[in-house]
Amino acid sequence: MRAGAVIAAAGTPGGFRAYDKLENTDRSAMLRRMIHTFRRAGVEDVAVVTGDRAKETEKSLAKLGVVFLRCGDYEAAQMIDLAVQGFQYLRNCERLFFCPADVPLFAEDTLKKMLLQDAPIVIPVHDGRKGHPVLINACLTDSIAGYQGERGLKGALDASGASIGFLPVDDEGVLVRARREDNFEELAATEKRAGIHPKLKLQLMRNEAFFGPGMMVLLKQIDMLGNVREACGKAGMSYSKGWALIRTAEQELGCPVVERSPGGKNGGIAQVSPAGLSLMKRYECLEREVAEFAEKKYREIFGE
């Protein structure tokens, strides 16, 4: 099953502004940590819902291949609003993690254990306390979006009638929020410090590099949205850069990657060609296997 993740980083909902009260913590570094943890656990698609300091956040994460979703009315938004916005966008995923931005210290192994569970909703539990992220089957998205109660995401999950699996984990990071009272900065710098791991950037090339993480996320968005301009915005790149990537790929491959029909100020209708879809599938498979091999060789060479 394909898994995605939604990170709520819009403002007060999701705790993004909690970082304002911390002296020695870079909020962008914490978001990068969350994204890398999801990716190492096998989560293919990550959406970050932004609002407060949106441009700053999107710029700092632009090269990570995530999707940015702007919450226009983030001051009035609730946590459930951010979750629904992300869930509805990642409709190609069958299971979806949701996590507020102020709970970034969860472990990769915790995510992997959660993905092995069969329950429609999986919540990690440490020392008898429920934590984040939460894992939800995508089939519950409509039920969550239609919830009219006043108990937010928790109430929507309860009202869905789906069974909830509470997974005991030996991972304090599912509970620790970006607050002084949680000793967040001390834990992030010591016990919950991110481990060292290999990070590879895989590119395909002939005469020059023409396909990599940036192109992959751009084509995913074109396939989903049917519009190059909107896809570029979601991928955190300019319209001109997006077209430059497409033209380079098509020149090197000798065939269309994006099929388009002209029209209107938004650039007309576009769709990924059959050759482009085939390339995306094979690239994703290669990227996953290369990452697994690199992790294995790292442990052998570094003894970790």
C-alpha cells in the first residue's frame, strides 16, 4: 500500500508557532527532520500545509521534493482543516500519516511498526499516553471531511466508527512537543538526536542530468492537477524552471514526457505521457532499492 504523510505547519493549529518560544531550535531543521524520517520509513509522498511564514518555509524545504499546500485562512483554521486539506490532496495514497509540526522527534522504526498494523486507524502509545503521528486509511477521508462536531480530528476519528489500533512503542518522541516544559531542546540535542544515515540524490542522465527528485515531484503534481503552472507552484518551483526541466527531459529521452493542449492564462491542460508515467514508476523503484542498498552498505562499513 502506498503511504503518504501530511505535516501541519500552518500556524497555531499544528503547533508551528511553538518554535517562536524556543531559543536554539530552527523550525525548518525540525521540518526537514520529519520529512527525512517519513521518507526513510518508506513514505513516498509528503505534503506540508503552510500558512504562517509560508514563503520562508517553502523556500527552506524547496529541494526536498515535498508538496506545499497553502492554508489561506490559517488563523481561523483548526487541526482537522489542515488534515483534510492534506488528505484530499494526497488521494493517490491508500494510507496517510498526519502529524503536527511541533512533534518532530518520532523514530523511523515507529513509523515502520505502524505501517505493519491492519487497523484503519493506528495511534502510537508511549507510557500509556497517545501520541503522533496518527496513521489513517484513506477511505476515511470523506467521513473526516464531513464531520460536523466540535471535537476536531479526534472527534472525527471517533465518529467514523472505524476501529482504532493503539500501538505501544518505546519511543518518547511520539509525545515530546516543541515546548520548554517538555525539555524539547535538550532531548533534540541528546537522546532524540537524529541518527547519521546516508542520503543519496539519484539522477538519470545521458548528455546531462535530466531526471531526479525535482522532476519526479513535478510530474506527480502534473499527473494529479492536469496543469503545469499549478503543479510548479505546489512543487515549490517557478513556472519557467518547471518547463526547463520538462524540455531537458524530453530532449534527452527523445519523446514527450508531458502532453499538453494550449489555452488560457493558466497554460492549458497537461498530462503526463505514457512514457513519462513509465519512467516515474521505474525511477521510484530504482530510488527505493538504491536507498535500501546504501543503508545496508552504510551499516556494514560504519558498523551501525
